[in-house]
Amino acid sequence: MNDTPQVVDDPAASRFMVEADGKVAELVYQLEGDRLLLIHTGVPRALEGRGFGSKLVAAAMDEAKRRGLTVVPLCPFARDWLARHPDVAATVPVEGLG
């Protein structure tokens, strides 16, 4: 069994997702030109406290960096996470922080 579930980009559903224990945590996004809007992070109660929200935001940042996108964290969780991880936030342009 793989103890470290991997984040997957599901562009058809506009979300990054990670599945564990039969449950799905997701970060819903919207692409607007060269901007990646982070809309909502949802982690089922059964998966809380295991770092899945952090993995989802980090994956979104990696994708934005790879594609040269500006990140717009509309989701409070993503915005707070980026504020607590300025090293990651500094890797791509981020609108609305600070």
C-alpha cells in the first residue's frame, strides 16, 4: 500500500485532488488566461490533519510555476497557507497576498 497519496490534476473537473481511505480532498481552481484562481479547498473530516490541504496548494503552485501562471488565492485556506509559506509563494507571481 502506498502511504503517500499523490496529488493529481483533474483538468476536466478543474481541480487538484488526492484520494486516501476512499475519500477525496480537492482544490477547485479556474483558469483565466495566464491566471490560476484557487477557488476552494475541500478536505473531508476523515482526512483532516494529515497535510492534504497543504499538498494540494503546493501542487497548484508547482503547476503554476511550470506553466508560467499567476496564482490568485481566492480560497481562504490557500491564501493563509501561502502567507505561512513565503518561500513557496515567492516561486510564482501571487495576486492579493500581503
